[in-house]
Amino acid sequence: MTKITFMVNVHNEEPRIDYILKPAVKWADEVIVIDKGSTDRTVDIAERYGVKVIQVGQSLEGEDNRVEWVSYSSNDWIYWGTPSEIPTPKLIAKVKEMIDGDYDLLTVPRKMYMLGIHSEFSPWKIANFKFCFNRRRTNVSNRIHHNFSAASGKEGHIPFSDDCCVYHLTYTSAKYWLETNIQYWQTEALGSTNPAADIQKALAAIKAHEARLLQGGDETRLLYFAWLLYQLGTAFCLEEKRRGMDARAEYKKIYDRILEEWE
């Protein structure tokens, strides 16, 4: 059978690293942990599993050098996981079956939970991510949320079912959500080549899902606030980039003018 590497990039994942690695060491031919400057016991726990740990230094959430990191794999096929995920056995069996076929890339279904909530009204409901690919037949990018695309267009799609998916269990508190997503907003802005257009996309995303999220009532109110904050926070950072203002320089002019009046 075709060999496959499981890769995951982590930062301070001591509470979740066992959930990531226990399944991975059972099914993957190689497991690689990319550590982004963890200061807790993440690396120690990972090393106990006998996996390959590569330390790359800290960076913002979403600011990942995947173009370089794919070269660390001993195998052409790579399944890229995240610390928030645990796959079902049926999902992995389907992945192993399909990578022996005529595909360059597979979309993997995620059942999305946010702050403990999964809802049919949410844009974070079922998502299909291009996280399983042949590195020699895939275009790899460092752009957040747009990392992998099949060079030939030969993409395989794994249909979703509750027993054939990845359970994506993300964020355990509003505080954690805010701390993490501030970094995502910054990364989105850093990678934008057209801030004005991307601001309009963020505002359009709010309109596209606002009514349905509100339709969910109390069940989705928390998700509604999170959706608004994500899109507005991204737009906020994009607008700062678009304006290109140097606030410190502007404030220095004011400070200097007022100080002159004191002389």
C-alpha cells in the first residue's frame, strides 16, 4: 500500500497532544510534529511516542511555512492534521483506499464544533478541507486557508458521515478564541495582496450567514458573535494595512508640537 505521513504543527498543546498522536501512530507510516516554540510539555509528550519532532520557532497562528515543511516528509502522500482534530477509523480507512487511486489530493470532511457547539445553522458546520495530498503533484502555498491545490485537478472527495469524518473540536473559551483569532486576523492581513477587495469579502461573509445564524436563536448566538468578530477583526487589520498609516509617527508630531508649547 502507498505510504503516508501524518504531519501536524503545534504550539503549547500539552492538553491535546495525546489525542492527536494516539490515533496517528496507529495508522500513519510516519508521524511528524512541527513545534512552533512550545513552552509547555508538548515536545516531551510527543517524543515519548517516538515520532519525529522538528522545532521551527514561534510565529503567528496561520503563519506557517508549509512550502518548506512538506520537504520533511519521507513519503509523497501527506495528511496534514491540526491540534483540534481527531479522525474516525472509517475516515482513515477511506483515505488509505483513495490514495492508491488516481488522485493528487483529497478533501477531508470535518464536523465542526466551536466552543462546544455544533449547529446546522452555523457556517462552521461541515467543512471540506484539502489537507491530504501528494506533495509532488500538489501546489503548496503559505497563504492561510489556501495551502494546497491539485496541480492536475485530480481531486478526490470523501463524503461526510458521522462515522467517516474528522471531528474538529476547537476553542474551549471565549478568551482562548479571542487570543487565537487576533493572530489569525493579523495573518490574513499580512497575506493580503488586495486589502480593499478582501475587506469587501469579509463584509459580504457577514451578510451571507447573519440571517441563518440568528435563525438558530439561543443555540447559535455565541457562534453569531464569533462569526461577526472574526470577519470584522479581519477587516479591521486589513483596513490598517490598506491605509498604511504610521500611528506612532503621527503621535510623535502631536507630542512634539505640544512640547514646543510648553517651552
